[in-house]
Amino acid sequence: MIDDFAIGLTHALMALAIWRLLSRLDLDAEPVARPDVSPDDIATPKSGRPGRRKVRLNRA
């Protein structure tokens, strides 16, 4: 009986999640491209990730 309850509960939660995802209005909306940003600006990597430091390993 516990197994049936656990399976039913998980399936009900997945159905609820799918229903909530499908009811979102922005699900099928394409984002509007900003005219002030060129594709070259997006493709150019920054000089490192913010909040990251290079780690030096001292090897003897």
C-alpha cells in the first residue's frame, strides 16, 4: 500500500509540475533581440569568471 501511495504521489507531483509549466505565458514567447548589442559582443569571452580566482599549486 505504501508503494502505491509513493508512486501515486510522485506522479501527481510530476503532473502538477507539467501543468504549471504548460500554463506559463512566456513558454512560447521568443525573447526580443536588443539592437544595441551585436553578436560579436556576446561571443567575446570576458577575462575570467566573476568571483573566481586562479589557484596556485605549490609543487615540491
